[in-house]
Amino acid sequence: MGSPEVGDGIAEDREEEGLDMATARLRVFPNDEDETENGQVPAIPIKLSDLYPLLAQAYRDNYVWLRDFEDDELLVGSDLYEVVRAFANCRPSA
């Protein structure tokens, strides 16, 4: 029996509980200095289909916490990278 992925069911859980970002209880965890000193980078699998609606809402509603992660890097597959790069080069400018 495989372990469930962390990203599974984020949107469904939020809908079942009737929570939105305004009423959700968020917890803050202290930074583990040992983890970053050892060069270990956190790696948690999450499906893009679970992530992008949440990021889109946070961006659209201008949530300040999203800015805290602007310099974070995401690892994506080469196929997604090529599609995003092609889209960025082809979309009309404002």
C-alpha cells in the first residue's frame, strides 16, 4: 500500500470543511536551522492541479504571504518548462 501524496485532496478537504482563506486556521512552524545548514532542501510532492487554483486565488486576492515565497524555486519537468517558456514568448504584450 503506497503512501498518499501530500497534495491529494487539498481543494476537496477545504470544500468539505466549508473553509476559505479568510477563516482557515494556519499554523506557523519555526525554521529548522539544521535542515538548511546540512543542505537538505524540503521536497514535498504536490499535484499542479491542486496547487494552481490556490496560487491563482492568492495572487488574484493579493494575499501578502504569497510575496514571502517569490524567490523560491520550483522544480518542473522539461516538458512543462518548454510549454511555459513558449507561452511566455508568444503571449501578446499589454
